[in-house]
Amino acid sequence: MTLTFRASTTADLEALLAFTTSEPVAWTGPDRYRDEAAAHNLRPAWSWLALRDGVPVGRAIWWGGADADVPATLDDVLVPGARDERERVTIAAGLLRAGAASFGATPEWIVDVAVDWRDDPAAVASVAWRAAAASAAGLPRTTERISVAWTPDAGVPAPRRDLTFRTGDDDEFLDLFARVTVGSLDDHTRATVARLGARGTAADDLEFYASLPGRREDWRIAVGADGVTRGFVLATRTAYDAAVSYIGVLPQHRGNGVVDALLAEALRVHHAAGEPRVVGTTDAANTPMWRAFERAGFGVAKRRIVFDH
């Protein structure tokens, strides 16, 4: 038996789209693939096939922005042709390693699951083999995140009278990103600080969030009546929805309801622009942030498992 891994070509499209699964995880169906490919978010060079003796047995589909040189996330790995669980892990890990070598980067792998996925043995098993493959391919860190969504019928929270909001330049946001890493409950932030330090993490965050769709002037800094900065919030967009992409409260001001005011400001920004839906995510372990989303009228839409390094 010979396993090979390669990027797809336009001639592979039907073979790529022939893959299906009954596993209770999100995956990319033919219609979505064609729509995303038309938007240049999915590309043949980012859609890989695993072949056993020349026959397709697995696929991996990475996603990226239309202007990106490398993909941002791995969104779909299916291995229906595996003979057993061990081979499934081997094939999936091989796809990840081959793609990463080609891209010169190892994007995080996102697996969307149902809100109650832990009560479903099939979902638990689906996450387990993916976690094993991710670890074998250099993505050993697993984080469960909660995806939330707000619609206007939930209402826009009232503003706090003791806070005002303004914009800021890159240097100010760089400083704020670094300052809020202290005591962060976010798993990605803690891991990045361990690798890059607070300033390196701040530079990484600034570059990433500046690359997202949305208006730069919708990044807001909260200032108290005493003129002291309390925190900041980034009202941005995903490829599909308006979003609250980052909320940071300075350590000395945590526990005073500033997070609620920041969320409310982001919702006012998006509501004024007529957005019909606003989304956000937080680590499942970050209970304070999760509760803040609930207080602001967000409901849990799904959970996602993120494999990263």
C-alpha cells in the first residue's frame, strides 16, 4: 500500500466534492465549496487529497481570505476511505503535514460541533480522532470555544454614563494589546505570550485584527470620566457577519463591569450600520466573557474545537 498526498487541481474537482460524511461535525458540501471557490476563499492549491495506490481516500480543505497568500484556517478533513481508526489518524496527519510544508505555515484547524456535542458519542469520537491527527501533525493544543450570536430583537444595551469612547492609532492599540495580556483567561493569548512575550503577542494581534474586514475607525477605546483608559473593543467583520472580534479590559479595571460597556459599544456601532447579526467567540473556560455575552443578549450558536500549536 502506498499513501500519497498532493494539492488538488481543477481536474480533481469532482473527486474532491465526492467526499461526504455522516459524522456530526461541520464539513464543506459541494454548494458551499463552489460558492467559496468563486469568492477565491477556497482554491485548488489549498484543497488536498490523500490517495492510497492512486485512489482518493481523504481530503483536507483550507480556507483563506480572497487576497491571502496562504490559508488562515483548516476547516475540513474527511477520511471516509480509512480502513480503521489508526489509518484515519495517519491519513489525516499526513494531509496536514503535507499542506503545512507547502504553505510554509500550519494554520489552526477548526471543527464546528453542536452545542451539546459531549452528549453524543459519535461527536465525541469524531473529535477524538481529529485531536489525535492534529497532535501528530504539530497542532497539540486543543481549545473548545463557544460561538455566540446577537440579533437586534435582543435589544442594544444602554450605554454607561461614566465612560466615553474614541478611536486610537496603531501605537496606542499596540500598547493596549500588550497590557491586557496580563492575567488573560484566553488560551490562545496565554500560549502566544509564552512563545512571543507580551509585546510580540501585541504585534501579532495588531497585524491579524487589522487584516480583518470592517472599518478601522470602529475600533474603540473606553475612557473614564477621570481621563484614564479602561479598555478597548474591536467591532469588525468575519467573511460573513459583523463581529465583536476582541475585547480587552486593563487588569486594574477588571471586575467593574467595563466588559459590558465595551460589548454594548460594539453592538451600537454595528446596529447603527444596520447589521442584522453580530457574532463573537470565547473560550468555553472563559466563564466571565461567556456570561458577559449572555448579559448583552447573545445566544450560543455552536461550539468549535480549535487545534493549534
